[in-house]
Amino acid sequence: MDRRVFLVLTCVCFLVNVAKVLATQQTSELNRRGADDCKPAVVAHRGASGYVSEHTLGSYALAITMGADYVEPDLVITKDGHLIARHENELGVSTDIAQRPEFASRRRTQRVSGSLVNGWFSEDFTLAEIKILRSTEPMPITRRANTRMDRSLDVPTFQEIINLVKALEKVENRSIGVYPELKYSSHFQRLGLPMEQKVVDIFHRNGYIGRNAPAFIQSFEVSNLKELKNITEIRLVQLFDAKSKVPFDQSELGNNLTYGQMATPTGLADVASYASAVGPAKSYIIPRDAFNNLGQPTSFVSDAHAVGLQVTPWTFRAENLFLPREFQIGNNIYDFGDLENEIKAFIDAGIDGFFVDQPDILVRVRGPC
């Protein structure tokens, strides 16, 4: 296993460098497979984050070579207005900033989307400073093998991810989509660092224009998606958290509409007025019972399809820790279980795509496109 991991990581580093060279070359796009041509869609969640540290060019490159249709970066913003790929704006979770004494004084506590957080925040650093940092595995206990690449890859910008995708499209001779999530939109807007226009401008500059572009923009908030609807035709995705929760921006507006209410047929019809797809937690599709086994599918998929919404639930992960009990193998919660059969259950439920950390497994289950 150690040798296999070493070879995979070596190939990832090689592919990143090859992509940078190929980015300057021009090739024909004729006969290219589209990012939406295969169903269900393989959306590489934070890249191939089950094998390589999330939100790095290495993780995205590996996902693409494994056959992913889309790569999914989470976006936050820097002090000087650059979009970078991190799941949290708190940088201590996924970089080596805590080991850099020159930034020790920047540590502080603030409230982010309702939660009190201590650490170092993207909005306090320029892009030049962010580029000093190196990525680390944010789940080092669960994904110990991923720590082998700690401090070897930097924090990419959104533009760098697009550059990589366009380069590897030439290698793969197929279109590869980009599926960003805007993180903490209300928080950044309050700081005078809104991301909405920036992500649209970058997409449009790179040729992603209209509903047929291989692109989606997603958010757990609502107001920013409605704003985006007015400035771009790129498809939008309303994400759904736990049913009892209220989207943060709506809570700030005094609107107590919960995700559970948004998931009703009436709620989904309203979502369809501004979004093309929904990204619910898996439990909206097939809930688990008290023994952590999969239960019976709900009507969520058919209700969403009835109003024209695609359904791409999150997050499919191969480790036993994340799987229903019937698909766990062995006693080690960090070992891989039977993700294949969990995937098959959700395919049978009629979903349109998967957010998945191990995209090769979904590609294998889906079969030839």
C-alpha cells in the first residue's frame, strides 16, 4: 500500500507540472466529450481529497485523471480580493501557518457565520502572504496517508484551478467542469469583500458563459444565489444543510425558513426560481435508521425533478467512518468499506450526480461513458 501511495503522489506532482506546460498550447476541441454527457455526474469533492490533501492542484489533477467530470473547489477571499481554494477561511485547519512565526501575531478570534472561531483568517492576508503557506491534510487521523504530502503544495487561486482544468482538458480530450462553492458569503460581504461578482468575472473571462457552460456555482446561503441569478446565466446550486437549520443569511434577515421547509415540494419550487440544481445532505435522499443502516428513499428526488432541479447530494466517502453500517468492512473505522454499494443505492434513487472524495470508485461503478 505504501508503494502505491508513493506512486500516486509522484504521478500527481508530475501531472501538475505537465499541465502548466500544456496550458500554453492550443488544440482542437472537436469531438470532445462534455462534462455533462455522463450520468451520474462525478463531482470530485475538493478534488480527489480521499487520496491527496484537499484543495490543492495535486488533488484536482488526480481527480481529473481518475475520470471526474467536475472538480469542486470551495472559495474564500484574501485581504486584497483574490479568490483562493480553502474549505474554511480559518487557515490553521489546512495549512502550516501555525508553524510560521512571522504570522503568529495575526492569530485572533472572531465570529464567522454565527460561530466563534480562533485562528488565522484568509481575509487578514494578501495573496502574496498566502502563497508563502503550504497545504496540510485537514483530517490527519482519518486520512493518515494524505499527510505524506503535507507542506509540499501551496494554496491555489481560483484562476490557477481553471488553468489546470483547461490544460488537462487537452490531455484528456474531454471537457472538465468547475463547480465552486462560495463560503461565508454574508461574512465576507460584511467585511467589504464580496465574492459573487469576482467569481462571475473570472468564469466569464475564461469563457464560461451561459447555462451550457461546464460550470455551476453553489452556496448554502440564499441571497447570494439570487444575486448571482441577476448577473450570470451560469447554473446555480442551492445546498441544503440539516433540516432544522436556517441558512445563515436568512437568519440574519429575520427569516426563519429552515432547510427542511425548503425541501418540501413548495420550497423546492421556490428554489427552482433561481437555481438549476440542489445539493442536499445524503439523508434527504435516503435517511439512515437508528442502527445506522440505510432506510427507504424519500420523495425528495422526484419532488426536485418535478420542478426541473437536478439533485447532487453530498458527501460520499469510502472510509467506514462515513458509511452506513451495512457497507462497513472490518473493525477499523478508517479503512475503506463498500462505497460501491452505497453509490448503487443512490443511483437507484435517481440522483443526477455525486459529491465524492474518491472519484475513481464512482467512475468504476458508473462504468464506460
